[in-house]
Amino acid sequence: MLSFIIPTLNERQTIEQTLHCLSGYSGEHEIVVSDGNSTDGTVEICRRFADRVIVHEEACRQTIAEARNLGAAAARGDYLVFVDADVLVPDIDEFFRIAHAAFDADERVVALTGKYRVVPENATAADKYVFTMLGLQFLLQNNVFGIGGSGGEFQMIAAQAFRRVGGFDESLPAAEDMDLFRRLSRIGRTRFESRLTVYHSGRRAHTVGWRTLLWQWFSNSVSVFAFRRSASKEWTVVR
């Protein structure tokens, strides 16, 4: 059984399309939305599609790691599939047939990710180049060097392994996704599967610019790897 876990915060523009896509999976699954107290109608949309909607109602803003962990705590699946609220999975049944086969082929595999692409109608030449290079980075990190690496757009993790490492580090405002895969790589194998591609809006790069975003990715990843803390104090919301 798969548990799709989606962190949300004011995602009215994209969430319905994402939920409709995930609902089309024919295998046994559930959809869990972990919302950060949206004010734009996101929760109402999610309740039409999701099996569970958890709403953070405290005054302080939660980190995305906290949102994902809350969703995981409510999940019942054998595999936890974390996706962002603007992600689409083409040919979803074939996608997860390949994903399951990757786990079945090697019992040491505890987590996998794949290629990320911006939806074709929005993709720029810079988007295509950066995400191709990012895929190469994840291929080397996971399949060659065994140190684990993944973005948050798509992560499929064996539930037992996720709980064994304690889930996402809730103290990290950024690079929590990379950190989790590094810790998972210490108890098993993490894998980059090149046959799997998810699409997303590309909104962050298009809003802040690739130069800024690449620096944020680099500085946060290095800081978390070296010092166990993010360089960013807060991950700016982009909608």
C-alpha cells in the first residue's frame, strides 16, 4: 500500500490537479494532506480528494519537515510517497510499477527518487539544463557513492526505514529532504531511478531566479551536511 503525503500551504492554484493525478492510481493507496493552516481554500479542495487532511492550527509557522512528519504519522502505507503540492506523475500506474520493481530487485533499497522536470508548457532552457544536471548529481550520490541525495518533489521511502531514522529533521527550514536521504543511506541503499520522471510548476526558480535558487540549494546542503543546520532561517513561500 502507498501513502501519498503532501504538505500544503495556500496551494489553491495547483493542489486540485495534483490530487486528481494521485487519485488516478489504481493500486491500493491513501492520500494524506498535511496543511500548514491555509487561508485560500486549499483545505476545502483537499477534503474532496484526500483520505485524511491534517491542519496545523498553532500560531507559529511549521517547517515543511514538521508538515511531512505529521502526514507520515497518520499514514498507514508500507511505502510513504512524499510529493510537493504542484507535482504531476504521468502514467501513474506504470510509474509505480517501475518503482515497486526497483524495491523488489534489491532488498537493501530503502528509498528512491527520480528525475524532476518542469511541465513542458512552462519549461525554459535553464530549467531543462539545471534539472538534467540535478538528476546526474542524484545518480552519482545514490547509485555510485552511496551517500544519498534527493529533492522534495518526489521521495518514495519504505515506512519502516523512515521511522527507523526518525523521519525528517524538524529543526531544518531547508535541505531537510537531502538530509533525510543521507541518513537513510546509512541504514540501506537509496536509489535514483532514471525511468521515473515527475513534473512540477518550476515556480520557485521562475520567481527568485536560478542564480539565487542554486545558491540557496548549495549553501543549505553544505551547511546541513557540515554543521547539521540550514543556512536559511526560513524557506520563503512562493506561490
